[in-house]
Amino acid sequence: MDEFDDADVSWIGRTFTSDVGWQLLEELVAIPDRMAGTTGERVALEHTRDALDTAGVRDARIEPFDVQGWQRGDSRLLADDGEIRPRRDQIALPRSPEGSVTGELLDLDHGLPSDFEERSGEIDGSVVMVSTTVPDDYDRFIHRREKYYYAVEHGATAFLFANHVDGGLPPTGSVGSDESPIGEIPAMGVSKELGAQLSRERVGESITVEVDAEIAPAESGNVVAEIGPESDEEVVVSSHVDAHDIAEGAMDNGAGTATVVEVARALVDREDELDTRVRFRCFGAEEVGLVGSSLTADGTDLDAIRAIVNVDSNVAARTVKLDYHGFDELQAAAEAVADRFDHPVRVDGSPVPHSDHWPFVREGVPGYMVSGATEGRDRGWGHTHADTLDKLESRNLREQAILLTELVVELADGETEIARRDRTEIAADLEADGAAAGMKVTGDWPFEE
């Protein structure tokens, strides 16, 4: 801690006693529905803009954009002997098409690529059910959308996504792609308990999947603000404001947006230390395909971005995790901050092709994915009814805001050099990590073959 001997560290105390971020978090979770394109999301964007403005940064505003709207209606499972209960344990997956389809239930366990290949002859015309997780010894995590598109590719009539977490918690999460925002077959999430019941009692039986939804054009938006000098380069600090409609969205991602606002407040104290502008971007419509961040990346001079620090689902764990995507200087900066504060930080260089850093990182922009260092490869309470404020602690938010404030100051230092990476290097990392195969299935592979 000798580095702080001659420094003004009063900002640390103010950040650790601040309630600015936590207050915004409470405001966000009080909104009944922050689904992309809804009135609730708009209210959340306004709260975020106002919080940034109150924190003292410049030109806090909302930049609107069009989005494919999807609002949940009534959905249910039926069998020949009547409705399958409990209804609370089954929900449509966002961007599922409307409709009613029937097929024999086929349980494909974890839904690994090999599971689909080995039983490909049984899938055509069936209702496929898979787990939200993969075996602990499997070499990579398989995203929901990858499993969904395996089901589509093999001719399934519908897709059931069964949680592996106890508690009567049906999981949510969008389907569809950039080119076709609405998926091709009806999709539902079911709780672990209902999934076990279906596997035990209904495999081989005819079941009907009914999905009702309001599907229409809608409007989302991004919150933007800035601080620091009017420099040619900038450091971007980002999060997403939207959340799934079935819960408070406290961890995912009220926490990330609250942290960004707390960092903004702290940087006001340290503005004279910034050699580079810092731009805050709190994106809309992340949960339905990274829409807000993708539009921003497509319309921005990416060469002007020194680095992006994207905060998503961070406060549920005390230790912050920084995925640095193979950018050596980002690893060094994270470890330097951890050493400076004698505070644990977990770093990982593996590619994370999800969340709002990705439209930038895939183009070679140095970027972090900032999250909580939880055990395991899945999202735990995330994307379920249980993503609620009681799971989080204000201490974690404040500690992480202190570390991230220092990290942003480090990145905005004119003497900090951060080399960009070539797109071919990013693609090679995805191939080596095993993520490329799934991205090609879902239509998310942005690289030429």
C-alpha cells in the first residue's frame, strides 16, 4: 500500500460510504418489468440517465433505437390427459414464436452435440428437452441458444429448457438470431422439478407446447454520458439496463449498472487524473441479442476506443472477475490494481462471447468482461425468479466500485499502452476454446471462413 502514501485517497472513503449506486439498484429492481422495448425498460433508462447526471458527469442522455419487441403472454404444456402442472414452473423463452405444436417428448439429458447426433433419428417431429447445464468434466459450457439451434436443425417441433438448479425455478433466456430475431420453434423453460417429472412420466408421450406472446416493433435505448478531457481516444465503461421480466434483475444486471454509476461518481473526484475521456454506456436490449451494444459498435470509430470495461452480473460474489480476452496489457493492469490494494481479483484470458463487450472485442478492441467470481460455469440464480436484491450486498458493490475506478484511471493514463488484437487472433482463441462450433450453429460467428 506504499503507493498511496503521497496520494489523496479520500475518494476511497467516499466511495465506500456512498449510497449512490445502491440507491439506483433499489430503483431498478422496483420496476416490475425491464424487458427490452417495454415501458419499464424506458423508465430504467431514465433512472440511469438521471443517476449519472446527479453523479456529476457530462451530457447524460438516452439515445433511442428500434428493437424487435416481445412481451410474454400465456403459455402452457398439455398432455392427452390434460394440462401439465404446475403452471408456475413453466414459462416461454423470450423471442419464442407464438403457436401450439405437438410431438413426442424426448429427453436429451444435457443436450451436448453428441446427444443430438446419437439420437438424431428420434428428434424429427419431437418435443426436445435439455438441461441448462453440462457435465462438470465437459470441456466447455454450451449456451442455451446453441442447444436450441441443434433442436431446430434436427427437426424438433418445440424446445424445453430444464433448469438444473433446485427451487421450482423455470429458467428464461432469449432464442432467435440477429438475422431472424424470432426463433423458429416454440421454446419454454421448465423448473428442475417439472423437468424431472416430465422425464419420469412423459417421455415418449405426445405433449403440446403452447406459447402466446405479443410480437411487434418496439423502442429501446442506450444511456450515454462522459467525463474527462475532450481527447481523441476514450475508455468505455458499460453495463446493460434491461432485464428479464420474470424477476427483479438485481444481479443481471441492475448490479452492473449500479456499479457503473458508482464508478462515475468516484471518477468525478479524480477527473484531473484522467488523460483520456471516459465514456459511460449503459446499453438497452442486451438480453435479446446484444442489440444496443452491437448498434453502437457498428456506428462507432472503434480505433478511438482504448479499452472497454463491461460490467455484468458482478455483485453476487465479493471477488470480482476480470476476463481480459488475451489482451496482455489488460491482464497486467488488473493484476497491478489487485496488488496496489492488496485485494483479491480473479483474472481469466479465455474468450467470453456474451454480454456487451463482445461487439467491440471481436473487432480487436481491448476489453474486459467484469462479473462476480462465482464457482461453476452456470449463472446460478440468474435468469430465474430468484434474481432478487436480497442475494446482493452493498459492501460488494462498493469494494468493486473502488477497484474498477482505479482500473479505469489506470487505463485512461496516457502512459498506459494497450495493444489491439487482430480479428484472426480472436477467432483462433474461440476455436481453441471450443466456442466457435456453437457460434457457427447459432449464426453468431462474425469471422470469414
